[in-house]
Amino acid sequence: MNGFTIHATDKQSSARAGVLKTAHGDIETPIFMPVGTVGSVKGVHIEELKAAIEAQIILGNTYHLYLRPGLEVLQEAGGLHQFMNWDGPILTDSGGFQVYSLSHRRNIKEEGVNFKSHIDGSSHFFSPEGVMDIQRVIGADIIMAFDECTPYPCDYGYAKNSMEMTHRWLKRCISHFSKTAPLYDYQQILSPIVQGSTYKDLRIASAKFIADQDAPMNAIGGLSVGEPHEEMYEMTGLVCEHLPKDKPRYLMGVGKPENIIESIALGVDMFDCVLPTRNARHGMIYTSNGVMNIKNAKFKKDFTVIDDKVASIPSQTHTRAYLHHLFRSGELLGGQIASLQNLSFFLWLVKTARKEILAGTFSTWKAHILPIITQRL
């Protein structure tokens, strides 16, 4: 049975700790979701996601999975859970962000979006109804409504028209979703997405419209697309004030550790970002003591463990000197260990935030931890 229960709130901020029930298990919030775009978190084995990182939920992408491996393969496999051998919750992005990022390959109109595949240039069409059907086939526990993610900067007229079209698309998504049944033996959650660029009146209008739909959870899109962090926080806080307090809030595509902590304080419950694994492949390591470029010469003879506070296998097993050696030698294992460390750190961060909320000490901890985790080592 799906549902969201809040167990504690912070007295000095809007942070809260809760539990979101899904068909494939409970999710303790606040939570970070590793991104498994095409059914894999880059460089990380499924068993490592479960045991080493202790991920509670992962994210897949409708656009990418639709193109490869394709709906026929996914349906014959019994859905993405079976296909990738992951028995925990999955959330799928509707493809709206990919539509935004493929600006030279798509044409947006009221009916939906015509686009060309980035793989072979073939032509395809996404409509709100079609995206619901695709996500039924993928079988994620949480599926996103089809939206348009506006660019930054964006003029007011475009942002307003785009937001209103996203709202009309949402109505079509809800209508089609309600008329169709899950393809597998469990229920799915449909989440709307708030848009409105960085305009206060549009964000408020969109948040109110989304709140009126009374969905089981709600998402905030169109941020972390190039706007200053101050604007991201302002829009996030504004939207959270108008979204239902008893429903989980998901800030899409965010982000850096400091963005996550600040947004938790604003009332956000769920996050995802490719940053941990993308930066890991380039040698940027996030730790509980700060950020380091492991390729720097200073780590050549640093025989301390990668992270002395994050209690995961990569953090405690390998030294910084060894990881430095792997990167300098061009060994693939370097990127794998770095990815494990970064994801372990992000999960440690939100898990610790949850503990502090439950203990009533979140705001004090936030002030203490932010300067530490953002410093360069």
C-alpha cells in the first residue's frame, strides 16, 4: 500500500523525516536516488547498490529506456525490475528533461513532442498519454508526468506558456493513467511536476495547480538548469510553502551536497543527480571531510582511508594513495571505487540528515556540516 508518513519535523526549518511506502519497499526520507539512466548506475554493480551503498531507490529514464533496450524487450522481461535484477523501488523520469536538452532535435507542440533519437537520428513522438503507456511498460514504482523543462534564462512569456501547457499535459496524463491498469502485479504512483522557471508568480500558480490535483507525491522541475543557487533556493522554498505538507516533495536533478542540505531545510524529501558518478569518473571525490581531486600529487603517499566516517566498503577498505594510483594509471577500477565512494557519501549525508531531524538537532548539524563537506582537501 502506498502512502507517506512524517515522523519528525525540525523546529528551526522546514526539514522533515518521513517514510514513503511503495510497491517494492519503504523509502526513508530525506533520500538521494542514484541515477541509473538506462537501467544501470554507471560503474556500479547491482549487488553493490544493495550491499555497499545501501541505496533505497534508484532512478531510470523513460527517454533512454524507450530507445534502448526498447519497450518490447522490457515488457518481455517483465519490466525494469526484473530486467536489471533490482528488487527495490524505482522512479522513472518522464523524458521531459531530455526533450529540453535535445533542443536542436525536437519540436514541441500541444499534442506532444516530435524528436530525433540521439543514437541513430530516427524520428519519434512523445505525448502525455504515450509517456504514461511507456512508463507502464517500464514498470517503475513512481512515474513522472510529462512536462516541458524550460531553459535558463527564460523570458516570462515563454515560461508562462510552457507552464500552462505542462498543466494541460498533466491533466491528460492523469486522465490516461486512471484509465489504464498496471502491466505487472503492483500499483504505480504518478507524480506531477511544478514548473514556472524563476518567476515567483508562475511558481506559486504552478504549485497551487499541482496541489489541487491531490497526487500521492509532487515534484519540482525546471531548477538546477544554470540558475544561481540563491534563485534555486528561493523558488524551492516558495513552492514548498504551497505544496501539500502531507505529501513527499521531489526536487529533480539536484544536486551538490550543499544544495541537498539547504533544500532539505526548505522542506524537500527526495533528490537525484548524476553528479556523484559523473564527477567520480573524473577523479572528484566527495567525503565527509571535504572534496578532493584524487589525481592531485598530494595524495600520492596519503595512506589514510578514503573516508573515515562513511561506513561503506570503498570508504574504509581503500587508501587515497591507492585510488590516486589507479587514476594516474588509467585503471577502470579507479572510477568504480570513486563512484562507490561518492554514492556512499551522498547516501550517508541524507541518512545523517534524517537522524538529526529525528533527534531535533538538524539546524545545528547543518550549520556545522556545510563548511566541512564543501571545503577542498
